[in-house]
Amino acid sequence: MLASGDGTELVLEHTVDDRSELSAMAAGWHLCLLVADDHLCGGQQAPIVGETAHDYGWDELERQYARSLDTDRDATGADPNR
């Protein structure tokens, strides 16, 4: 954590071996950070894990990250290597 202006900057690093997994990891982190933000604002959002993530937009997030990260997933978001 680093002081940044009026607040704090949190830097997270996540190393993955398989580039095709980047969009899935990014979507998961996105939801984790939404929960963290809710808690910092006084909310009580439960962790979003497993299949429940689909109810919170994980699928669309994964597709958007796949496009922006140019991973090896196909247009449906499926990993063609599986």
C-alpha cells in the first residue's frame, strides 16, 4: 500500500502461467475488488465465490477482459484448449 494524494493506492500482483486464464482471473479480481469497495464504504456484501459469481456479472466481465487482454479464448469466452 502506498500513500497517493488524499488516499491510499493498493497494488496487487497476480502471476499466471497460462495466458488463456488471464480474463477469468481478471473477472474474479474485479468482483473481489467490488466487494472490498463495498466494505470500505460501510457495506456488508458477502464474498462472491464459485458459481455465485455468475449472478454478479462474471460472464460478461470475463468476455470484456478477454477482448481487452486479447487472450486465447474464443468469441463465446470458452477456452479452445479445453
